[in-house]
Amino acid sequence: MGDRGSEPIGILLLRQLPFCSSLSPIAKVNCFKFFTLIFTFFIYSTYHLCRKPISIVKSVLHPENSTDPGWKPFDGKNGDSLLGSIDLAFLFAYAIGMFFSGHMAERMNLRHFLTFGMIGTGIFTALFGFGRYWDIHALGFYIIVQVFAGLIGSSGWPPVVTCVANWFGKGKRGLVMGLWNSHTSIGNILGALVAGAFVEYNWGLSFIVPGVIIAVMGMLTFLFLVPHPQDVGCELSNGSIQTNHDSNDYESRGDDDATSDSERLIAEGNSENASVMTHQPEAAISFLKALRIPGVIEYSTCLFFAKLVSYTFLFWLPFYIEKTAHFSASKAADLSTLFDVGGIVGGILAGVLSDIHGSRALTCAVMLLLAAPVLFMYEAFAKASYALNIVFLLLSGALVNGPYALITTAVAADLGTHASLRGNAKALSTVTAIIDGTGSIGAALGPLLTGVLSQTGWRNVFYMLIAADICAFLLLLRLCAKDILMLIRRSPHL
């Protein structure tokens, strides 16, 4: 989980308060759990706060109305393609960086790693906005800035997932992660509102203000983040990362049982036999070993297509609304936030449902299957009225972001603590990086294809998104079959 760190300066100061010094050991653990959940929520919200502005300012850089000046080099007929290349630069660099950030996070203090990543992300986000003040019109400048923003921006996800998994056991993990993962949508909403507030009169501030916010949050992370219970002398009796240490029980169930999603991927052991493993050093696992964990390949490739859809909406939705519904840039930005509101509900719903019946793959597959016709109806009917636009944005957000949220949080944490690892807790960052890194390649491809296909008509863009959702669904069929068999065996009526 990275090098164990010393107690943060901010926490040392808080300990001096009378209230904190009088806490019982149990109350102390619960306070740190709650604090870690809330603090990492805001940490990753700021990462998404910084990713949203580019989608808001596209309609200003490349306006539909020929009388608007736009911003060179994006104001020409190939403006959509150039904006797509900007998205590709960020997302492709992010995908590459993600594979390395997991390995680095396992070998560094997570608090220091996140601090560096957040301040660096703030600098390069702000640099894009300074392009307006410095009157820069060279495409190369914006591409280079986006490449470094993507590389450094990949520092956020593996560490924050690891921090939460360190403090929370597996009980109701889907619910906890579903609630926590709404930081993605909250960050997108805040990013849209902040960028939208400046876009029509000074688009540079749409980047500079979010950059300052995440840099300040990075400083607070250095002062207050506690990545692991032992950093503050806490012991979790039920194990923050629990795996089944009884090899006879694991082997007796056979490969099919051991690898079925949820119950077998989680492979829950008796809590009294599990503990936080800190008494002996653990070696970080290799990529090859992580790929051999049952379910990692299926979920990674599924996320490739699921994240393709999600990030196409993230980077192009305000632009699409402004072009097709003919709203102002700020109004389109505000309306686009409803997609993320739906995403919050979808993420929580996916987590709750997967906790109830213990079938994460089946939950994802059903939502992906329902998303396809909803996307078709959104493209066909949403332009008819403002009310229909709202309804379909909420539905699309829930069904598109629900599976994406579940896979990147609860599923990744389940696989990173899989029983086949025999208690090696250091796998979590690597598994998280593999899953989200593969998904990020799809996230890079979606916006790029959108920039090209949108010139032939937005309907073709939606056909691409529907095809991607169907592919994501098909890739989970094997795990769904295992889930269904598990549910049949569990049910006393079947």
C-alpha cells in the first residue's frame, strides 16, 4: 500500500484538542474512517473538477455562430477534429500514466504521492487557461499542456481507492463505494458550474480557478490525509483488507466457485481470522500476476467500452447540447450537470443492488443493456422539449455511470483483495490501475471518434456509443452466468 508514513502534521495538531484526546479507541477508529471517506471524496472531486472545463469552453473556442470570433487554431472548419485531438492528448496520456501510477503508489507514501499529483494537476490545468492571457494560438502548446495534465492527473485514482479500502472492510462495500464514488459526478457538476460561470466572458478563468482549487486541496492532503490505520496507531479488528487465509477452504470450492463474481471474487473469510497484515513486509505484485486474478481481464475490457461512453459525455455533452438545442454555452453547461446527477443515483443504486444479491457482474450487465435503448431515445426525442432533455439526461447518466462507478470502486477493491493473493494487500493499487488504465484507453478513444463522427452527424456518434455499451455487456456474459448459477444455488425455492 505504499510506504507506511508518519503521522501528518495536521493530525498531530488536531490531537491536541481536548475532544480528540479523550476519544476511546473505537471512537477514534470510527472518526478516522468517516474523515478518510469524506476527505478522499473531496480529493477526487477536485480531480474531476479540473477535467470538466475543456468540455464547457469548446463552444467558445469553436463557436457555431460564424459571427463569433472563436479562438485560433480551433475556430476553423476542422475545429471539432482539433478539439478531439486535445481530448486524445489528455486521455491517452492519462491511460499510460494510470498503469505506472499504480506501481508507484505501492512503493511511495500515498499522502506524498497524492500531494505531488494534485499540485501538478493544478499547475497544468491553470496553464491551459493562461493560454488566453498569453495570447497563445499554437496547437502544440495546448496538446503538450494536456499531455502533462493527463500524466499527472492519473496520480489520483489508485491512491484514493487504496486509502478507502485500507479503512473499510468488505461488508456493504458496494453501498459504501457507491456513495463515495459520487465524487466523480459531484466534481463534474462543480467543474461545469465553475467553468460555466466564466466561459462567456473569460474562458481562461474556467481553467485557472479549478487549478487553484485542486492545488490548495493538495496542500491540505499533505497536512491531513491518513492513508493507513497504522499511521495513526489504529488497529482494525475485522481487517481493513480481508482475504480468506484458509487455503483448504479456498481450494476445496474449485476454480469455478472461487472465481464467480462477488461472493467468489470477494472470497470472504471469517472476520475473526483476518487482520491488518503489517507484521511482515509484502512484495508488490507484478502486472502479469495481477492479470491472472480471476475477473480482472473481463472487467478491464468491459470498462474499456463503458468508460468510452462515459467520457464521451464528459467531454462533449455541453457542446452537443449547445449545438443541437441551441442553448447558450452557460445554459448548456448547467443542463449537462443533470447527466452527473443521474450518475450519482446510478452509482449508489448499482452498489446497493450488488450488495443485496451479491452479483456485481449481473448488476453491471443489466444496466449496460438498458443503457443502449435509452441512449437511442435520448438522441431521437430529447431535442423535442426541455422536459424530455432533462428526463433522458437523468436516465442516461444513471445507466451509463452506474456500471462504470461499480467496476472502478467496489469491483476493483474486491479483485485487489482476492483470496488467490493469500493476503498480499499490496495488489490493490496495481489491480485498480490495470482496470482503470484499460478503461482510460477507451475513454481516450471515445472523444477522439466523436470529434470525427460529429462532422457526419451526431446520430452516428450515438450509434457508436450504443455499440460500445453492447460490447461492454457481452464481455460480462461469462461472469453473469456464474452469478446466475450462484443465485440459483443460494435460493431455497429453486
